[in-house]
Amino acid sequence: MTDAAMMTVVYLTMVGFILLLPYLSRGDVLFGVRFAPGVRHSEIGLRHLRIYRLQVLALAALAAVPLLAWHDYRAVPRSFFAVAVLFFVVFYSHWRSLRRLAPDALPVREAALSEPQENMSPWFWLLLPAALILAAAAVYLRLHWESIPPIVPVHWNVHNQPDDWALKSIRSVYGPLLVGLVMTLWTALMGMAILYGSRRTDLRPRLVVMLLVCANAIALLFSCIALMPLLRVTAWLMPGLPLLLIVGSLAWVLWALRRTRTPSEPTPNECWYGGMIYYNPQDPAIFVEKRVGIGYTMNFANPLGWLLVGGIILVVVVIGRVIGHPGA
Amino acid sequence: MVYTIHMAQPPRIRIDLDSPVPVYRQIMDAMRILLVEGALRPGNAIPSVRQLALALGVHFNTVGEAYRQLAEEGWLDLRHGRRAVVLARGRPPALSAEKTQEFRNRLRTLVAEAKAQGMNPPSLAAELRALAEGLSR
């Protein structure tokens, strides 16, 4: 695939995702604002969605001018950035205009008093494949240590060709596995934190399972990278297989999201900023379901959330510094 | 204002953040109604303090206080490291004459308030009868 074709595919995927974003939420949410169920099919919902589609398509066409007119593919990152920024401006304007129309949060809250059952007991077994994949890669590297060339690739371009190398060492050979392990543990930890610090919803088990599938995809990706000096993993297999896992689990969650009739979490509209940032000091939840997109977001008013996410980022940074760049 | 919702399953409670009654008190009163009426039975597991606080969107201490007071009344088993469970509560000791008079006064106040706010006497009588029948079952 040529650079041009690849960039076009990525660009169109990004635009498609932005177009779909207002639909990636429960049926009572429109541009991050909670209304009554079915709001997207109401007159106001249809009008906002129609205007949003036109705005995004116009912006995407404008940002694509350098690509189409001058075939300047170096401008692609700038186009991506421009589309992303303009998208936020457009989305924010819709959120702001709808926020004024949204009903105030009701002071009445309700909860079930039976011990709700969540079919999540064997969730940690989903991490077993990731552990096995990483361990198998580590053992394979150890057994074939002599066959590893004295200079190993540590970076690849989009065509799966190495473009940076390092001297063979424990750090350069096992580094990708360590990064994979940390990222897998990080993803798993996020799953556990969500189970601990979020409200039970009908979609929560699926979202946590999706996160654990992503942990497996990460383990697979970094194991492939670690094995590159020994095995020539085909270009499509390395990113393709993990991507397939992620897209598959995402589709599984999307399917449930489309079918569910359960309203969104009753988080007050006035605690959402831009429909994406949640800040509510009165809410003990560390994580809440996103109003836009799939998954969870942090309650920025909860110090535990900062501690958790900050601590995890710190660990990742420290590991990154320890591994460093093993360049030759 | 305290509400309990009588649905087939599961029993639910409702709180009103605008009510002058403290939230922990609302939780406690709503749960006590469910316990007295048998909607929550001995051996039933109830949500942990954390789960209920998350579900209601109130502080953990608020739910913790309600659970503690219900445990002191003998309704709940809150042993550390175990799920909160409804206890088979023994018959409480007979009320003293003063306490009985206090409850009588509270009931009369409540009935007077309901009448003053427009509830007609036959409806009020029917409500009280239904409550009494529920208690004697």
C-alpha cells in the first residue's frame, strides 16, 4: 500500500469516527447532554445531528485540500490536528447550545437494595492469555539467544521496515516485553479500578472485558515486536491481529450499546464540561460512563482518581526512563 | 421525605437531596420500612456501603452511618470483611409507657398533618388500616 493510500485510509477512518461520535452513547444522550430517551430521534436531535454532519464534512474537506491539491502527504499530521481541533470547537458549540435546554438534575435518587449480581467473577482469567503470550515470548528469546543478531531493530516504519537499531543486550531484546508487561498490567489495573470505583450498569461487565481484551492485544503486539529480531512477522500480522481483537471487542460493546434501553448514569448535566469532562465533588464515583464515546472517564473531583491515574502514569514514565533508548 | 418503592423484586430505596431530613436518616428510615414489612428478610445480602453510596451518589460515610445505626438496632450484621447481611432480629423489649406515649404523639401529629394538608379521613383510615394489617401478618 502506498503512503498516499495509507494516509487516505487513516484520514477517512478518522473523519468517519468523528461523524459517528454523537451516536456512540446511550439513547438519552445528545452531544454529551442527558435528555429523555430517544432524544436523537426528536426534532431538535435530528436538527443538531444534521448540522453537525455538514460541519464535520465541510471541515474534513477543507483540511484535506493540501492532500488533494498538492499531494503533500507531509501535511497529513497537520490536517489531522486541524480536523481534531475544529471538531472539538464544533462539538463544544453543539454541547453548549443543548446544555441550555437540558433539564436540571432531579434531587431524587434511587437504588436497589438487593445484592446485585454481576457476571464478572472469572474476569481475571481473561488476563491469562496475555501472561502466557508474554512468558512464551520471553522463553523463546532466552532459548534462541545465540541466534539473535548482534544488532537488533528497535523501531519500524509504517511499511514494517526497521529504521532504528540497537546493540544486542538484555535491555534492547527484552525491553519491548517489559513495556508490554507494564502496559498490560496498567490496562488490567484500570479494569480493576473501574470495577471498584464505578456504579454498576448493564454495560459495565462488557466494558471491563473489552479493556481486558485490549490488554491481551497489547501483550500480543509487544511480543511480536520483541520476536522481530528472530522471526519475520508479516507486515499485516503484527498490528493486524491485535487490532482485530480490539475492533472485535469494540463491536461487541457497540452491539450491546445499540440494543440497551437503560438510561445513562444520572450524573448531573451541570457537572459535565464540554460533555467530556466530569467534575462532581459530591459524587463518590472515581469513574463514570462516558457521555461521548465508549468506556469510562474519571471524576476529576475525586482525589483517588488523580492518585490512581497519576500513579500509573508515574510508573509508566519510570519504566520508560529505566529502559531508555537502547540505541546503538 | 422518605420513600420506599414496593416492587416485586428487588426492593429499592429512594432519597431526596432537597429534603430537610438528613440523607443518612432517609436511608435508615427507608431501609427500616423494608425490614419491618419483610421486603428484606433475614439472610438477605444487601449492597456494601461503597456500592450503595456509589448507586445513590452520596458520601460513603452517609451510608456507613445509616448501616451502623441499623446494626445497632439489631437489623444488620456488619462484620468486617463480610457482606452486610440482614439479621433475624429477636423481639425487642416492651416499650416503656413514656416511649409508647411519644410514638402515639408522633402518629397523631402525622395524622393531623395529613388531614390538614387535605387527605380525606376515609383515605387516611384506609391507609392506616392497610399498614396495621401489614404489620400483623
